[in-house]
Amino acid sequence: MLQVARRGPTVSVLAYEGMSVFEIGIVTEVFGLPRPEFDVPWYELSVCAERPGPVRVIGGASLSTPHGLETFAAAQTVIVAGVSDVGADPSPELVAALRRAHRRGARIMSICSGAFALAGAGLLDGRPATTHWRYAERFRHRHPAVDLDPDVLYIDDGTVLTSAGSAAGLDLCLHVVRRDYGAAIANAVARRLVIQPHRDGGQAQFIEAPMVEDPSDDRVAASMAWALAHLAETITVDTLAGRAHLSARSYLRHFARATGTTPIRWLIGQRIQASLALLETTGTPIEKIAEVVGFDTAVTYRHHFAQRMRTSPSAYRRAFHAVT
């Protein structure tokens, strides 16, 4: 008797002019490769474009697809892996396709800058969402009705899911596999990709922390330089003000004008930043690291670390410790 193969859930991903093949490769690796080792009907992936035909990608190459927006909107899971210009509105045709898919109950996903297309179609209004941290301010300005959280790797809001920078798309795709087929299969896919099944924390770990290079007030700059050289010591606003030869009240005013923050918030950030190298390159106990960078207790260190980095010092060490 002829056995009919079971059809899996349909997935579509949109290719666009000037995209990186890595973005579409993420989706292809997770949803496009056959997985006969799993006793489940695996996904059926269609790579689509706004207009069927060749799509130029970074590096001078192009990919060609016969699938357009009709196929894109008809899938059970619809993925926008990025947009060619975060300053431009999505085309009316793409907006219509996304809205059509959403109305019939499709799962809509974005990777990295793809959130701009979902927001442009009105699918993120009133919802929590994320995108790459470097687009956060632009996104907030263009789409104030969206509850943006730029610190997480991805957000699952039911039928609409968004992820941060490109690699976070892998985290989101694995999350979808976990939702559809359970942890065991998602973990097996992760092992085949040689990645973690689940990463602790969020993209706050990767955000470039700006340093004040040239404060307008040399007295503030000198006090900051002194603090960086003495992080392990007890440092108060009075201590820093004394170094700057200012009253505490005047120092707070000068510091805010020069840096846009408070001395204590800045100091906490510098202590956490100083701890990262110790977590990445040494086996020094967390309690000792807290002491070395100037926190009163390990509890205080863990609290501030979690607030700033959206993960714990131990989880950060597991993810970033250099293997020798």
C-alpha cells in the first residue's frame, strides 16, 4: 500500500533587495532542511519575493524564486527577515499581504529590521515587540504605538513574534520549533546547528556602552578618570565632588550636563563593564569579582548586573567564557 507523506506546517519567508543571505539562511536552516530523523511532518518552506524572479543579495549574487506575495501570505507561518531600508515604509502590496495573513490567523514573525515592516502594516500597535538594539530609537520615533523592548532576544506575543539582531532570529526560530514540536526536538535541532537550545539574557549583553570621551568640564573628566582607576574603593558623590573641587550639588549638575546621567548610575555601569573581562577570561568566583570591581556584596552585584545585562553573572560567564 502506497504511504502518503504527511504534510508539515507551511512557512514562508520574504527575500528582499540587498539582503544578507545569512538572514534568509537562518530560516532555511531551521524550517527548510528536511528532518527525516524526527517522526513528525517537518515544515514546508517557501522563499518568496514581492515580485517573482531574481532578487539581488549582498555580494553581487542573486537568488531567484517563483513565489510572490500570494504564496507568502498563504503560509501558516509568515516571516519577514529584514527590510532594505528602515527609513522607508513597506510597500502597499506587502502591507496588504501581511494584513491578509494576520486576518486569517497566520503566525507572523520578524527578524531584526523586519519589525519595521510589521509595524508599518499596523500589526504591532499596542503590542510588545523588539528589533535590533541599534534601530531602537528610530523605531520608537517612527512607531510610538508599539511597546518596544530593545533589551530582549525575542518576544512571543501569541500570533505575532519579533526578534532582535540577525542571530537572535535563530533563538526565535528554535522557540517556534519548541512551541510546535516540544523541547526534545528543538534541542536536537540546536545540537545539529551547534548552538545553545536557549540563551539566557537578552541583547543588552551586546549593546555597545558609550563612554563620555570629552566631557565639557575638565573637573568632571578628572574625577571620572580617578574613579575608573579606583573602582574597588568606596566611592560616593562626595568623594567625586571632592576630586573635582566642587560642592556635591554643583558636581551633580556639572556631571549631568557632561554625561546625561548621575554619578552613581555611571559608576554602577563602569563596575559592571569592568567585571565582564573577569567573567570572560578568568575563573574568579563571582563573590571575588564583586569585591574587585567595588560592589559591597555579591548580592548587590548580581542585582545590578541583572538589571543592566538582563542575565546573571553566571549565565553571562557560561555564554562568553573563553575556552582555552
